[in-house]
Amino acid sequence: MKNNKNIFIIILGCLFFGGLAGWLIRGNDDHPDHEHFHVAEDGTIYTCSMHPQIRQDEPGMCPLCGMALTPLASGSGNNSPFVLEMTPEAVALSNVQLTRVKAGSGTGKVNLTGKIQTNEQRVKSLTANFGGRVDQLFVNFTGQEVRRGEKLATLYSPELVNAQKELLETAKIKERQPALYQAAKEKLRLWKISDEQISRIESSGQIQTQFDVYADVSGVVMARNVSVGDFVNRGSVMFEIVDLSSVWVILDAYESDLGAIRKGDELSFQVAAYPGKSFSGKVTYIDPVLNPDTRTVGIRAEAANRNFELKPEMFVSATIAAAQAAQTGLMIPKSAILWTGPRSVVYVQVGNREAPAFEMREIELGPRVGDDYLVFSGVEEGEQVVSNGVFAIDAAAQLSGNYSMMLRPQVKTLEVSEAFKKQLTALIQSYLPIKDGLVASNAQATQQAINPAKANLTKVDASLLEGKAGEIWNKLVSPIRSSLDKIAATSNVEEQRKQFEILSDNLIDAVEYFGVVDNTIYRQYCPMAFKDQGAYWLSGEKEIRNPYFGDMMLTCGEVKETYQPGKRVAATGGTSEGKAAPTSANAHDHSAHGAHNHSAHDHSAHAGPSASKSPRTAAMANIGKNHVHVDYAAPSVRGREIFGGLVGYGDVWVTGAHMATNISFNQDLEIGGKRIPAGKYALFTIPRADKWTLILNKNFNQHLADDYDEKEDVARWEITPVVLKESVEKLTFKVISTKGNEGKLRFAWSDRSFEVPLKSL
């Protein structure tokens, strides 16, 4: 009985503690709709070993292949897609070696190899002027040297005998038939019988049965095509004589060497037969066609050979000194360069020995100088570039989902005319006094600066732009003009500052898309503007003068970007240095200015954590066994008119900011009644006043809607959004599981919301 009582107590205890443990584990789980918006507090990022571009802030399954996600190796927390962090052990295994960038000059010297060839312009073929039999040869072997006028052979020619008879007969009647006489003499002259020989035949009255053949030039007999007793026809080549006092040096130049070689360049060369002795020549010809087998171009130089030391077919090592002026710049070793054209890639050390890190840089190459190359941009003197193991680092960058030689950031700056750049630069210069008026908190001075800016805006000629550039400018010009008008219409400094931010945002876009000339412009940032939301502006000087606070916080801010004339700007994604990440992205919010969101500006490449206005986040849930994941940037309203204002009606919108909003699922999913294959897609919308269009597009890896192509659409839906009574400050997506294998996708921002039914198949 006692034992039964003990057993009963033990059972009650197990039930109690089991229930308590279950309650503790379950916690306060209040998620009626099974919504999942989670940010890992420890900052751990999870990725797929097969698809490194997949990055989430919580464990789960890869939406592409279904494999379990694994945590990324911890590092310094650098989210830049340009920077690869490695362990010291990995660096050692990759045999990474560094070389310091140094200043130098390109002397234009190119080292080439080739061989000596005969000068084709000095080759003479000695032909028979009349047919006959070779009775004697005075050149007995190939290679024999002869001089001009030297006897080479003796011929017997029946034709020549008959011609002499005609001469003697016509000489008898030359007084009565002078034409016949002259014709007989001319016939002999055509056979290269000299006037002296003709006179001797005529005066002697004797027919000459044999005639000698003489050398026309001095040189070496390279070919003897006759022997004693041979019969030759008129025009037959008897000997080939080459003058070797001048020879050709034929060299092979690779494509990379051609830029430093010009016709007329001097060269020096050596041959193995005379060690230490140098010969000289001049480039006379560059082959216009590249040899497809050797991928080289023939370079021909002419060299004097008075002592006949240079023999045809000798190998030579040559150095060509380019005729153009030497160029100065920075020097890096050839082995450090990953070749992609004039703008190639190197990896620069940015970490230290304990925490190695390497940044991918795009460089502009100059000419080759020995084993080094001149670099005009991309690196600084004293920096260290990877000169050995660079392919191992690039491969590691690819596997980590970083930018690499094969995956490079898109360039935002477009090619436009210098005339348009000058007009835009004038507009920027007239914008600066507006900024100065706000720095002084002087509403009247700010208003007075508006008219010059509006005048320069009118002078910007949109007809100078074509295609995409024209579309972008046409969408930027409207908010620029509107903000100028609104600044001029109010004497309230704070209202002017609100409009100034919109003006600055659009002009920043214009500068990054089209570029400036003559003057350097700085993009500056204050993280405390508009209640810590942060704001940007442009300045002509590097020193901070804050237009959003004036004297209250005059020097609050920092320089985020320097726009130099001719400098290109990369179109980056939504985090620091542009890397997409599951946590907040250091990006300025320009979520939708214009068609295709071309002006949806991304200042992420240089913004700090406090500068984030459109953090990258995610919404996810399991619809049945289907893991649905939405990755998006979440801009805020911040008192702006969103739909029909910031987000234009009829424009293709990324439904967020910066990089396109993505939706992925690991099984086929029915969305709004349409079956969509498992995969990852861009989620675009076209907002209108009443109906919206929802779009799934194959190109999920694009900045804004810059590269949107309707041909890549997977599906479209017409949806009717709900007009909300209360505004939603931050753009939000939710993936909601309702019952079984059904759910819904919910969107809300500002005064609009919509839902789309989901069903796992």
C-alpha cells in the first residue's frame, strides 16, 4: 500500500514538472496567425551551402533546394559584398601573398620574341629573257654571293640567232626601210640585248650563237632553278637573289601588348649567336589581322645587316620602346589582376593578420611595364594587393555570395553627353545657395535662391538624352520642380527643409545617374534629421554645414560619397556596401521616384547603421509543408504622400525600396488561383488609384526596376487594394498560415493594403 502511494506521488510529480517544463518551453506564444518576423538577437546569419545567396536570420530550410540552413562563420560583422573575411588558416592554405602598390611610370617598353626573315623588298627573281639551252653555269650552288653585273650563265637560243639574222638583213636596207631596221633592233632590246652588243653584231656581221646572263643586283643566290643542259622558256625563273644587307625582324605581339606599339617605334633585339650584342631596327608594319590560332598579331621591323651577322630564321628577343610619352601612375604585379578588360579586378587587403579580409576593387589598367601594369584608378599607393592566391580568394568570394570577378555590381551611372552634364552641373551649383540659406536658417535667403535654380532647371535639355536616360530624367524633373515651387511658396524654415530633402534626394539621383563636370560634389548625411530618421544633401565643400539644423547643430553629419567628374557610381543593394542581408540595411529611403523606380535611390554604400531608412527584413511562414519567404526593404512614410506621389501611379514599383522584393517557396504554390512553380521571384506591383497589378518576375536580382522586362513575367494578377483608415508607417509584408495548406500574403503601407490567397500544392 505504501509502495502504491509512493508511485502515485511520483506520477503526480512527473505530470506537474512536465507541464511546467512544457509551459516554460512554449512560453508566451501568442501568434494567432502564425506570423514570423524574427531577427536573431545574436546576429547569426544562416545560409545554404548550395545557394550562398540565400541568407536568413534564423535557421530553416533553403527555399531553393530544401537543404537545412547552416550558420555563417562569424567575422567582424562586415556586411559589404565587396569584402571577403577569411581565417588565418584559410589564408595560409590558399598561399596568399601580398605586394605593396608603388608609384611608377610606364616607359612604353614591350618585350617580344620572333625571328629574322629575309626582306621581301630585297628579293630579285632573275628570269630568262629568251628561250634557249643552258650551256654554261657560273653559279654552282645555292647561297653563293654574287655582285651586280657578274656573269651567271651562258645560253644558246635559236630564237636569238634568227633575230640576229633579221637585224643583219634589215641593216642592208635601212636607208630604204628604216622602220624594219628599227623593229629588228627593238626586238633584241626587249630580250635585254644591250645597244653595245647590237652594234657589235651589226659591225662584225657575225651571228652570236651564245649569250651571257648577268646579275641585276648584288646579293646571295637563294634559289638556282637550272642546270647545264636545261632548256628554259622566256620568263622562266633561273635564279632568286636576295640582298641581305637589310633584313626583317618578325615578332609576335599579344593583344595586351598592342596598345603600346606604334608604327615607327624603335626596337632593340638580341640573337643567341652574339651574346651581349644589341641590334636596332624600326617598326615598319603591324599586321591588321589577328592570327586566330596563336591569338597574336605580327609586328614587322626593318634592321640593317651590313656585316651580314643576322641570318634568316635566327630567333630574336626584342624590346620595343613606344614612341608615345611615358605614362605615370601606380604599379601592381601582373599576377594580381583578374582580367575582365580595361576595367579589371584586384583584391586589396583591408583586414589584419589576426582577422584577414580582402576587398574586391575594380581598377583601370594602363600599359604593361615588364611584369607589372600601370593602374590609373582603383587602388592607392601603399595598399597591399593579393599577388598570389587571388583565384582562391575570388572563388571563396563567389561561394560566399560576395561580388567577384564573375558577379560584379551593376554601374548606376549612364553614358550621357558632356553638354547635358554641364547643364546638370549648373543646376547643382544653383542648388548650393538654397542649401546655404537653410544652413543660415534664413527663409528669405532660401526663397531668393529658388529662381536661379528654376532657371537652370529650365535650361537642362532633355532632348540630349535617349532611351533609359531620358525616361529617368523625365521622372526626376517633376519632383525637383515641385519641391522648388513649394520651398519658394513658404517662409517657414522647417517646411522648407522638408521640401529640401525631397529636392536633395532627386538631385542626388541625377548626379549618380548622369555625373557632373568640372567640380567635385559631396553627398553628406545627418543621422539626427527629422527625429533621427536621417537625411542627405549635396555640398560643394567637404566641411559639414548642416542645412537641417543650422546653428543648432551646424557640424552634425559626415561625408558619405564624393562625386568626382568622370567617376562612375555602382548600383548597390540594400545594406552597407550594398549587400543584401536579413537584418537592417544601411540604406537611404527613396522607395519610388518615377517610372520603373529608376530614381529610387540607394545610398547604402556609405551609410552607417543609424542611417538606415529602409531596413532589409523578411516575412516567412509555413503554408502546409511549403516554406514561403518574402525578403524586402521596409521604407517609412515620414509624412510624405506615398501613392500617387512618391510612388507614381502606373509605374512598375519594387514594392519596397532598393533591390527588388523577393518571394520564394520550396514547393509549387497557388497564388491568387494561379499555380506557380517552386523557386524565387521578384514581386513587383503597378499601383493605380483603384486597381493594382501584382507581378511575379523571373529576374529577382535587380536594383529597383531598372532592368524590369515584361517578357520575364511569370504571372500577373489584378487586385483591388483596401483604403485604410489609419496609416501604416512602415511598409510591411506578412505571410499568414490560416488552415491546413492554405494561407495569405498581406501587404500594408501608408493608406493601402491588399491580401492574396496562398495554397500549397
